[in-house]
Amino acid sequence: MPHPTNNRTIAIVGRPNVGKSALFNRLAGKRISIVHDEPGVTRDRIIASCNLSGAPFTLIDTGGIGSNPDDSFNTIIKQEVEIALESAELILFVVDGTEGQTPVDQEIASELRKAEKDIFLIVNKIDEESKITLTDDFSSMGFNHIFPTSAAHNFGIKELADTISSKLPDSEATTSSKNMKLNIALVGRPNVGKSSIINALLNDNRTIVSDIAGTTRDAVDVPFSHGGIDYTLIDTAGLRSRNKQNTSVEVFSGMRTKSSIKRADICALVVDAAQGPTSQDRKIANLINSAGSPCIIVANKFDLYHPTASKSDRLNLISDDIDEKLFFLPYAPIVATSAKTGESIRRLFFAIEQIRKSSSQNLNTGALNRLLQDSLIAHPPPSGKGGKRFKLLYATMSKDSLSSRAIPEANFILFCNKKSLLPANYERYLENKIREKSSYTGIPIRFIFREREARGKNKRR
């Protein structure tokens, strides 16, 4: 059964727009949380593995408490914060020094005092020493550790980090994990069940689930281990079509999702089985394909898809529908799931293992050249201008990856007379012939063309 990685945990809490995400990014050493002046931007727990002076810890950026009494997310966000506090050993309570105490700050402080845990009061937005006196307004809250900081300007962060480090136990002398590490990004339209799938895999409400599209606004990294592999599940914001992105936060969330696709070792494209693949699903699938990422297609909400038909008929129908509409991902295995009922959720691990095994395949040069030459003879490429025809001189499988992924694409170098003589549909024909020999399940195949007439120039489709 999957289980989260064990580590010392620090949680950052506070009302919206006081600088929690900016502080998180400072302590994590990289931009992980979206920083924006719209209250409630962080709606999930954002998690990062960090290290201060050799002491490893897990840092959690929680959703803002008390964002809006009328906001249906408010109760859910409070639950998220409560869960984070249960697992945290140290709490960083962030307030806005320029605004002074607010009723929401006081309510949060009252709840935190009940936690009986180490609490650091972070008076943020103090960007110069002359403003340090603003912390006096918060002394009545009764917390022993008060830190004036400006996360945006890096003021007071070193002093805070040093104190946090002193509170952490010394790092145990342990050897680094030899487990394989995989980043799995769940991508798709809003409200197709990405967060629900992660929660079902972990048996934990780690990410907010709501029937309102756009619940996940940030890319949430969820680390856990299963079957000797250290996973990071990346729960991404749903990608809306450009004309439906109403705010700058949604635009930036979309950018972060695209960035997650690029850093993922495997992308799981989640589609709503009940609705079938849409035009927006096709656009997202094209992003995955263009990025050269290994891919799994997850047909979620399968319990709602032709529920009266037999399971085998339903599987055939959904597979045919996906093959027709997402035809440029023919290599991606399809997993039909229901995060709601738990149906076939574990088959995701089977699909991941299929992809891992496929990535280790190696077509030797002799077999590859025989295969391609036989394919050219059986179905010659069409003639181009002046009757010239594409000629393959030699082919080999490249051992160099074009990406830093743990599971790279399969790259083949084709030495030829002129790449422009080869139509795109003929490239697909050659790719299909290679897949007939070695399936490369879930793995994209890329051809790197090297023309004999222009040595030193690489042309890649």
C-alpha cells in the first residue's frame, strides 16, 4: 500500500494574502507556490522536501483560513489546515505587520494555542528595520517567538531559518534512498477527478476535492512511496481553454501546469469518461505529445460510462472513443477508473510498470535497419519534386536522451538523403512498424534525421 514519505514537518498557516506562499518559496529555495495578491490563491496543501543546515524537513503551505464566509471552499480549507496541523511539529503563523491584528488573526491564534505545539509568529511585510516596531501590536497574542520578516524582500529570513534549524533534530546518519524516483503529473481539464485520484491512491484527503471546477489552483507535489519507488504525484490545475481563463491567476496556473508536464517523468492525462474526450482534452494531449513525455490516459468516472453495458463492452467502447479522438497518443495505455468507487485505481501502478519496462527496450542496430528497409520495400515512400524519393541510408537507436526524465523517449537517428522528401504520415508508418517490433508502451518515439548532403545538421520532427 502506498505511504507518504516520513519526515519532520513544518506547517505555514494564516489568513489569505499575508505572504504564506512567498515565505514558503523562500524557505523551500524555489518558486513552488503561486504568489499573487488575490486572496485564497493557495487552496491545497503545497508540500516540499527541504533542508536547513543538513536537517531535512517537510514544509507545508496551507490554504488561507477565513478567506470569505460565503466561499464554499472556506470550510474545506479549514479542514485542510487542521489536517496539516495534526502532522506538523512546528507551526509558522503568518500575519501582515502593515495591517495589525485582525479578528481573523485573533481567531486563528486562539485555535493555534490549543494545538500545544511550537509556534513561531511571523510578522510579515516588514521590509526594513524602521518597521520592526510594528511587531509590538502582536505581542498580546501570547506567542514567545516573534519574527519580523519580509518574504518578498528576503528581510529577516536568515534569522528565521537559523532558528528553525536549531529546533529541528539533528539529521540521522542515513544512507540516501536507492529507490527509483518518478514524478507523475496528473493533467487534464478542470473537474475531471485529478485530485480525487490522488486521494484514492493515498487513501487520504491530501488535496481539496469539490464539484466546482478550478478547485486546484496550484501544482501540488505529493510525495509517497510504493513498490520500491519514491513517487512525487503532481496534482495540477485544470487547463481551461484560453478564452475561459478569467483571471491572471488562472493564466499563471496554466503556465505552471505546462511546466509540470515538462518536468514529469510520466504524464497521466485524466479525461472524463462520462463525457468522452473533448477538444480541450485533445489540446492537452498535444501538449504532452509535444513535450515528449511518456503518457497514460486515465478514463476517470468510468462508473458513469454506459453503466448498464457489460464491463468488457464498456472498455472496448471507451478505448475506441479515445483512440479516435486522441489518435496522436496511440502509444499511451488506457486505464479506466473511478476515483469515487476505487475501481481499477491500482491499475495505474501496473501501467507505470509497463512504461518502465518499455523504456529499457533496446533495438539493436542490425534488427532496426532490417525492419526499416523491409518497411520501405513493402510500402515505398511517395516521390517528391523531380521524381526524387526519400532514401534511408542507415539507422541507429540513440543512447542520448533529449530530456532529463527518468523515463526518456525512444530516439532513433535516421541517416537519409533528404528529410523534406518524407511526408509526416510516412513517419507515422515507420513509427508503427517499430512499435510492432517493440511496443514501447507509453513511450513516445522520436526520429532525428541526419542528411548526408548536410552533415552536422540535425533535423528533428
